[in-house]
Amino acid sequence: MKEESNNLEAYRRRANCLECGCKIYGREDKKFCSATCKNMHNNRLRSAMREQRNAAQMALQRNHDILSALANSGQNGGKLDTLCSLGFDPDVVSGIRHAGVRVWEYSCYNITYRLNGRRLYKIEIHSGT
Ligand SMILES: [Zn+2]
């Protein structure tokens, strides 16, 4: 009887469902009270990750459009403040590499540029292949 009581206690969990917060019964490592809660939780996480990824891609695309327009107008540099006023976000890059002593080259897909204080310079479009 005592062993049965211990088994019953082990079956009862003190944890709560990560989705709805209700008490969970069953396996020790269960995180959800039902498949519905598990699916809702995972769908929400995936949706949040998708939104973050889309926001980053949109910011990269906006940066690319701005840099591309600048380079195609014959300019290979510009004031960071001016570019930021157009929507350029210097915190969003697709790559960064060390290009010399205290010089970093940033990439936005196929466009590279360097920063000197508040000024972008050496904006270059690299053709594919
Ligand atoms: Zn639940």
C-alpha cells in the first residue's frame, strides 16, 4: 500500500503546464497538460521567431535599398545621420570582417562599406558569381 502511494505521488506532478498553467499529471519530464497546449506553445514560439526573422530581413532589405541607391547614384559614401534619417539601421548587417588596423568592413548582402565615426565610406556593390 505504501509503495502504491509512492507511485501515485510520483505520478502527481508539482509542475504546471507551460501553456495554460494547470497542474500536470504523468511523466516527470512532461511540460504540457495536453497535446493542444504543446502545439499552441510551440506555434507561438515559432511565430515569434518568424516575426523576428522577418523584421531582421526587412531591415537588411531597407539598408540594401538605401546603400544601393547611394552607390548607383555615383556616391561611395555618406553621412550616417543622413542615411539613418532615410531608415538605414547601422546595427543590422549580414556580415562583418576585419579589413585592417582598426578598420571593419560591413556587409549588407552583396554591398560592403566601412564606417569612420559617423560617416560611411567605400560603399561597393559586388556583382554575383
Ligand atoms: Zn495546458
